Amino acid sequence: MVLNRLDLIVGCELNLGIISYYTGLYRLALTTFQKAERAYREMSRLSMMYACQRNQALVLRAQGDLVASLRILQSLEDPIKQSGDKLEQAEYWQSIAHIQSDLHHYGQAMYFFAQAQHQFQQLGNQAAVAECLLEQAWLNIMHLSSSAISEQSNQSRLEKAETALQQAATELRNRPFHYWRVLYAQGKCAALQNRKIGALNLYKQASGIIALLRQEILNIHVSSAIFHQAQRLYTDAIQLAMQQYDSQTLFLLIEQQRSLNLYHHLQQNQQTGKGFSGRLPEDLQRQVQALLQDEGSSEAIESALQSFTEALLHASAIAPRIDRIIALQSDIDSVRSILGKWYPNGWLSVSYAFCDDQLLIMALDQHTIECVTVAFDANLKAMIDEVCLSEYRLYTYADLAYIDRPECGPWSRLSTLAIRLLPPYIQGKLHPNLRLLISPAGLLHKVPWAALRIGEAWLCERATIQIVPGIGYVQFIPKPPTQPGEGLLIGCRHFNGRADDLLHVGEELDHIAHAYTNLTIHRCEDSIATSECLTMLSETNPVVHYRFIHIATHAQLVAAKGLLAHIKFWDRELLFDEIAALKLDARLVVLSMCDGNLSEILPGEEVLSLSHGFLAAGVQAVISSLWPLEDELSPGIMHMLYAGLAQGLDAAAALTDMQRACITSRGRMSLPIAWAGLQIIGIDQLNH
């Protein structure tokens, strides 16, 4: 049988390693190539064994370990010569050239690329010839200096680069992993000749290819790793757009690279009617579940994560393809039209992006796009840490800083950060009925925006705040149902020794149930509050629509690794990837739990958090907390939240009303430590 042929099995492993390499999953690529090398050695397939070793050298080079990479390649020189394999010899020269380039030995690099190109030409391998031409073009570009472009030597290099790129472009046009670098290099040449508009157009084309590549495989780590490879392109494109004062292009470049894995999930749900159904092997499921019971060593966690990532990549390869590749509409007017209909009292979108040592703040409203840059210096980083890290929480949100240093005034930390993150032109647009749509970046995902201090008021008093993955999210929100829906309450008080008991869960669920008199409420507690309460919702036909799903239990983000984010149910832990794979028809999910909104942020604004997992499953909006709610205060807070929801408010308005009510109350409930951690992520379309 074919399935029992070892050579075909190893060939599949080798292909997985190649996919992992090109998508930037270098650790997985390295171990996969090592496994394939051992197998080919046992089969005495020497040429394939050499290829695996050479691939390992390329991975080590990509990881920055040039010494180890060069050592492997040097050990292959004599065996490859003796083999007489001309293709392997050409690929060896190509690999050596890459290392020499990284070592800044440009003459040696150019020599070996030329040698490889000549050999590939003789073999008729035109794609490999084009790859060598591309690399030689980049070597010439790296020698160029824009300040001395008129010098004859630099002009010669520029002409050689442009000629090589022109020759390579035709052959590599259908190879997107290479073609984006052709366009990027052509853009660099144009920029060096002060053809800024042409350069920006080429950067935009290259950036568009990266956005498409990030959606080829339904895997969040692949999407992020591809973006990471193109980070310099992203930075150059943004900087050039800023120099050209092209706010619309700047806005689209930033939004084009946000949360693409989430958008892919939502698009797939809409087109196929079901979530991604890839499942982990049972032995790996058991390994991960055991790890969640006892975190173990960092080595055990990394080992489990690598196996986890490999299994998910295998599963992603069989995910159903969607008909339409996702891209943000270039017509911003259409986005404005949607938001104008949804929020007739006014809206403002504020998007953040990091570019080298600058923080970009983009504001879009019904009529204008504005951009300002703020230095992301050590001072701003320290301020963000002080409002985000748990060790500063009591000091910041109970304002112990004011007790220590009254001369700074009350809530000085939150006031100062607000000035940096919300410049005057944004603050001037705020009013209590405004919908403020915030798309954070990097560390800013952990900021409790409601608690930023604007003058004598909190930000949640100046606007109704909603966190959104990006402004493009408005295109993929599930359509609102026609029926009113039902309510589902899930609560765990006891965990059989796996976590501390939660004694106030029953009281919290009682408050919620009593808020609704004309709504069917389903209630699952303790021994019937199992993971199947959620997983079975994806299997019902037709899918039951829920007006809300409330989950009161424990959650955790193990070792700050988003893949290990999980919710504790009576029977087991439900992981992030399992949640994202669900197909849920719910307006709102409320996560009443610690760590419900903690996240791991990957390059390309790919967010691994429980909240984003539920959005990927098709939920319109998620309310969750950045820190644990106090047990004594949680029932009262939830009672106020659901009172607003029961009266017909959408989730953002109900959350804002609850926070404003807390502010005007007395005692500990009035402090931001009680109410500021709660955030809404997504857009609840009840009134749209």
C-alpha cells in the first residue's frame, strides 16, 4: 500500500518542513528537516539527505545562527562535489551565497550567486535563475546610498539591480513568496531615484501580496510569521506614506495587515456555514491537558507548544478553502456609510500601529482621516507598563500614587497616558453618545481604555468605547438574527482540586436570570457545566441562536502562551483553538472569569486570547476582563450590566451604563479597579 511506503511518508514530512520554512515557522522547520534527514540516511538516499542538511542550514541562517549554518554547508562541500549532482551543487552555491551576504561579504555572495545562476541556466531551471537574479539585485541595492546616487559606481549598481529585477519579474510573477520581494526591491530602486509615488505604489502591491499569503493557510502562527518576514516592507511603506502625507494609503496599509486570521475564520463561517474542524491527535490532546493541570518546566511547555503548532499546521492544510480572499475595501466611504447608519449619534475610529520607534495614531470619522505620531520611548513604555502590569494595579487603580505624591494630583498616571494616547484633536471630538472604536496594537491591547482620565472625567464617561480588531471587521460581522434568541448561563463553582472554588457563581447567575422575564434561559451549573455545553452548540441543526451566553468560571493564559489559553469546565479545559473552531450563533458572550481578556500578541496584530477565539467562532461581541473581578463585587456588576441588556441596550451601551453607574456609586465599587478591567471586543448589532 502507498500509505506504508516510508519514502512517501518522509516526503510529506519534508514538504511540511518546506512550508514551515517559507511561512517563518523556523523551529518547526528545523526539527522536521532533522527527522527527514535521519529517515533518508536509513534509506541510503544520500542526495535527499544532503538536501535536508542544506535546508537545516537555511533555517539556522534565518534564525540568525550564521556560524552553525556555515558549518553545516562547509561539511557538505566535498560530498556534494563527489556526488556529481549538478542541481545539488547549484543549490549549495546558492545557500553559501546567502550566508556570505548575511556576513556582509558582498563580493563572495555575488560570486556564488552568479555561479549558481550559470549552473541553473544550464539545467534549464528558469525559476532558480530568477531567484539568483533577485538576490543579486538586492545585493546591489544594499550597496546603494541615496545621498550619492549620482556617483557613477552607485548608478551602475542601480542599473544592474533594475535589469536583474526586470528579468526576474516575469518568471517569479506566479511565485508570491518571491514576487513580493521583486516588487519591494523595485520600490526601493524607485525611492532611491526620488520617484516616491511610483515607489509607494510598488510597496502597496507587495504589501497586498503579503496580505494574501497570510490567508492561504488557516493558521494564526503562519499568518504572523509571514508578516514578520515582511516587517521591513511594512515599515518602509508606512514611512513613505507619511512623507507623502497620504493619509488614506497610510490608513489602508495599517488596516490591511490586521487580524487576518480572524477575518479568515469569519469569512469561512459565512461561506461554508461551519467552523474550522481540524482536530488534534488524541495523544497530543492528553499531553496538553496534562500540561494545563501542572504547568511544568519551560522546556515541557515549549515542547508541547511545538507539537501543538505542528499538529495545527497539519490540520490547517486540510481546512476548506474559501471562495474570496479577504481584503479591506479600498473605498473608505463604504466603511463610513456602514458606521454612519449604525451610529447616527456619531462615531470615531482610532487605530494604533508601531513603526520602528514611533507610535502612529490614526483617526477616521465621517469626514476626515488624521494621523499623528508619538515617540514610543522608554517613558511611554513605562507608563503603559504601569497601567497594564498586575504589580502596579492597586497602586494605579486605587490611586495609591496620589497618597504617595499628592503634588502630582489625583489619577496622574491615567491622565498622563491619556494625553499621549489620545491627542487633543481626538479628545476634542469626544462626547458621551459618541461610539469610540479603538483598534489597539501590541502592548496597547492590555490597556483598560475606560479608565484613561480626560480632565475631570473618565474616558468611558466621554464616549461609549468598543475595542475592534480593525475597522475592516465591520465587513465580516455575522448578520443579526431575526428571532430574539435565548439565554445560556454556564457556571462552575467547584473544580475537583484543579482550581480554587468560586463561591459566588450561583448568586451571579441568579441576578442574570432574574433580569429577563420574557426570555428562555438555559442554565448549566457544576457537574453539567462541561465543555460540551459549548461544543455541542456547533453540532445542532439548525444552530440555536443565543441572545447571550454567560460563562462564569476560571480561565488562564499559561506561561503567557496564547495557544494554551483555556476555560476551565467541570470535566476539562477548553483550549483557544477549540473555541475558535466552533460555529456559534450568539450576539454576545460574557466571560466572567480571570484572564478572560489577557492575550498573546503576535506580529501582524494576530491576537491569541479567549475573546478573539469566540469572535472567530462567529460571536458578534465579547465582554471580558483584563484582570480578576472581585468576588464580592462581581454579582452587583453583572446585575447592572444585564439590567441594561434586558432593557434593549446593545452590549457596548449596557457596559458603558454599568461603568458610569459604578463611578457615581460609593465605596470600592466607584474605583476603576472594580469596573475598568471589563471591555467589549467586537460589535453587537442589536440596534443595527
